[in-house]
Amino acid sequence: MIELFDVTKRFGDETAVDAISLRVERGELCALVGTSGCGKSTTLRMINRLIEHDGGEIHLDGQPVRAFDEVVLRRRIGYVIQSTGLFPHWTVARNIGLVPRLLKWPKSKVRDRVEELMQLLGLPVAEFADKYPRQLSGGQAQRVGVARALAADPDILLMDEPFGALDPITRATLQGEMRELQARLHKTVVFVTHDMDEALALADRLVVMHQGRIVQQGSPVDLLREPANPFVESLLGGMDRGLKEAALIQVSEHMLPLGPRLLASERIPYGASLSQALSVMLWHRVDRLTVVDEEDIPIGELSLRRLLGAKVP
Amino acid sequence: MRSATSMATQVPALQRWLSPIVWLTVLLVLTLGMGQLEWLFRLIEPDLRQVIYRRADFLTLLGQHVLVVGIASLLAVIVGVAAAVAVTREFGRDFLPLVSQLASIGQTFPPVAVLALAVPALGFGTLPIIVALLLYGLLPIVRNTLAGIDSVDPQVHEAARAMGMTPWQVLRQVELPLAAPFILAGIRTSVTINIATAALGTTVGASNLGDPIISGIVNGNTAYIVQGAVLIGLLALAVDSLFERLQRRA
């Protein structure tokens, strides 16, 4: 659990972070969103004391971060940045094994852990262990970055625009993997991004920052439904909000059992989002879709009329 | 099977070290066998009685030359790298502009002038030449170490801190290895210049391969000058090719 109480940071005359209070529960993925210069990265870096806060207190599991030796503190916190920050003179395996080695794990345990993580992140050991960072694609390098952050199994993970430098397809893939990883590992994650779609897709809780202050926080759906002010509303996509919300809902949540009627001609996988289903309906000009499972076997249907009906309170 | 693979790795290794080995061999053969070339030097100075420098043997002179340059360079590396590291730490940041300026300006200072200043302070002998070489050799090392540390990607540096490396670990495991090619290039420049400059030691009473040159100038014996100059040149080439080899590995 991470708690911030009235945390302030000034750089000269400029107040980068202005008395913000925040609580990230254990196992929660909290996204800090906002335009550049809103103080989100500064907030993140105060948690592992890369930047020292000037006022207020930051607690990890009830203990102030200042009570820890900063080196000990950082070894307990995973850290992922946009540029990966991988050491160019070390192999992938050595990069990943960094923190366990700093913690003086026995050699065999480090090796086992590195291989375990490489498998978890979809990096075949035989192919990648001895490669150098410059030999990796952007997506592969960022996977190594995430593996390195997870190496010593920290409870807390800090991620600063981790997928910001990737092409849209790789980014979407890694976001999907990140969601699966988080579902499995339940880390306490603070995730900084300026990409609202990314934040909506990954976050349990969204914290919108503006000019060093928290403007609004809540679940993605809460924010979409009730943005606190026009700034949050525009950040959330204005008129696109309906589709953004639909993107968060799975088809399976609104699926109806198969009726006596004929199967609709167009199909949609049950794991797809509602916004994708709407797109398919628009494209084919139909108001019914057959929902199928992984093996393309019909398991239900989706009806536009029922969908609209279901939305009315 | 095993012998076949070890053979395969040995041959390229030999090839890679070929150029330093060749220069070193030529240097040693010429140092030991200069006397055999009397006929050649007779062609240069047909009228003189003695055409081979014999006041000391060339091996001793070479040894003294290497020793002086070696000691001065070793000290220069230790002091230079330490200084550059110190001014790039938090506590020494204030001195960074001063030191980096000194390092660039110092390069334009002629070594003879350093020597001229060192003698009144330290007297004649080996000490002033070591001090002069140390001071002169410091500058490329300091400058290159600064450039090397500066070349480390700030994001990599931040990641190293964020992973929980101590400042010492960041320096040893990240900054110095990444700066190594720069530092090595600085040492190479420093040592090569110093091999040539060390010959000036003769003028302040430190005996080395500069002796035949100075003696040749004083006595009007071109053969002596050639003997000293060729050996110094070969030593510089041998050491330089050795560094080139090391740089390619780094």
C-alpha cells in the first residue's frame, strides 16, 4: 500500500507537485494521467526517492519512505521507464538479474529466476539470454525492462510511460500482456501515462493530475460517467466517451443466451469489447451478432436493441 | 574435437595480436642487434670514427625509457581517472568547469616548458621528467574520462540508481565500463605522446633512448640521432598498436 499525504515538491520557484494526497491499495493498478508537466512523473519518482519530496509524507505499508535507506528502498520497488534504461554493455540475462544480484542471491537462484521471468515475458531463453539490448526491438527491450523490474519480486511497481515509445501495435500487445501479468501477480502498481486509452484499459483507478494537483480520481467508469470538470471531460475524449466506456466492457457481460431464432450472420468473439461489437454492427449494418468462443462455436448473441435498453437506468 | 576447436580459436587470436607482436619483435631485434648494422650507418657518416652509440647499451636505455614512461603513465592514469571521477560526483561538481577547462588548456602547453618549470623545483635526474610526463599525460586522460562519463545515457544512469545500486556500484558497474573506450583512447594518446616526450629527459640528466639523439646533436653525429629516433619510433608504434588492439576489445 502506498500513501501520499499532502506531498509537495518545488523546483526553485515552481511548484511541480502541490500538496497531493493519494492512496494506492495493495494489488491495485493506479494510473496517473495528465498533460506533460502536470507533475505525474515527479510524483512517481518521489515514491522511490529518485526525487526527494519537500513537504508532506509518503508511506509504504505505513512506514515513511524516509525511514528506509534509499538503496534498500529502491531494491524493494520495481521501476520501468519509457527508454528502458537497460545497460547497453550487459546481456539480457545479466540486465534482468541485476536486482537479485544486488540482493546477493545465490548464483543458481538468480539464474533460475531470470529464466522464469524470460518465460513469463515471452522471451525464449535460448534466443535472448545472451543478446545485448541494441540487438532487441523496442517491444522486446521493454519486455526485458519489465522483467528486470519484476526480478526480485517486489510488491510495488512504478512505471513511467513504459509503452510510450512503442508503435501502436506493439503497444497494444504489451498492454494486453501487462493486464494478464497484473491479473496473475497482483502488484501494487503506479503507472504514469498521458495516453488516456492506455490508462482506461489498464487502471483499476485513475488519478487525473493538472498543474501539480489531483483534479479527480476514481474508477475508469466513474470518471467517464461523471467527469469533475471540462478539463477531465476533454482528457477523457469528450464526445468519444461513450465508445471509450464501451471499450472497457466485454461482450460476454451483455451476451444473451442463444434463442430459438436463426443465428445472426456476423460473429464476434466473447472476449471482444462492446465498442468492437458496435463497430462490427455499424460496418455490416446489422443489429444482432452471434457471440462465439475460442473455437468459433456459437455460445450466445448480442442485440443492439437490448444493449440500448440495458443502458437506460 | 576439442583440439580442433582450440586450434580454430588460437589462429585468429594470433592474427589479431599480429601487429603489436611484429612491432615489438622489430624493436627488440634492432635494440639487441644495432651493432650489426655498422655498415649501414657508415653510409650515413662515412668520415666519423664511431657510428654506433656505445656509451650505454641500447637495451638498458630502452629499459629506462619504458620504466620512466610506465611509471609516469601509471600515475597519470590513477590521478587522471580519479580526478575526472571526483568532479563528476555530487561533492565535486563545483570543480567540474575548472578541471575540464584546465584539461583542454593544458594540452596546448608545450612539454619542454613543463620540463623547464619542473627542473628548478625538483632538480636534475629522473624525478623531474616523471613529473613532467605525469602532468602532460594527465590531460588527455582527464579530458577523455570526463567525455566518457558524460557519454553515459542519463536514462541508464537513472535506471541504475532506481534499481538500488549504490553510488559506488553505479560507478564501477555502469559508468566506468561504459566510459572505458574513451578512457582507453585517452591513455593511448597520453602514453604515445609521453614515449616521444620522454627523450627530453636526457637534457635534465635522466638517461634513456633520448641519449643517442642529444649526443648526436651535440657531436654532429647523424647516425646516433637516427639510432635513438628509430628505437623511440618503434617503441611508440609497438605500444600504440597494443592499445589499438585493447580498444577493439573494449
